[in-house]
Amino acid sequence: MPGAFYRGHVMGQLNLKDETLIAEAKELAALLGTTATGAVRLAVHERLERERRARGADRRAAELMEIGRRCAARLRERELDLPDHDTLLYDPATGLPR
């Protein structure tokens, strides 16, 4: 990806010196029927997608928690006359579910 920026510098080629990584990339390439470059590309792509999804899920969870906090605060602000859940769910005479 010529011309891509990485930490303020133009990034050209990757020059891998890790023999274990090279061997694993070759093994994965053989299993996938592709080149070592193709195997590394796929592995990086899949991991990047997982990380993006995880971060998106974390963000959504934080947004939902904030919505819950706002709702709880509004409920506390009001003095609500909420019925007793037992009377909604159970017959007071028999104690059995309605």
C-alpha cells in the first residue's frame, strides 16, 4: 500500500524477520491455497474486523448503560405510584399466577 501513513511516516513494505511468523504464514498459505502475502492479508483483515466489531459493541454497551442511567434518574425525579408487582402477577385470594 504505497503512500499509506503509519505514525506520521509513509509506510511501504513490511520486512518480516520473525522466522516463526514466516513459517506460520507459509503453513496457512498452503492450507488456504494462496500465497504467504495472501494468508497474512486475510489474517490481518479478519483480526481487524473482529477488533472493530468488539470496539463497536463496547461503544454500544456504553451508550445503552448511559440511556439506562438517564432513565433511572428520571424515574427517581418523579414520585411514581407504581402498582405492586405481586398484585399484577398473582391473585391475592389464591396466591396463584393470574
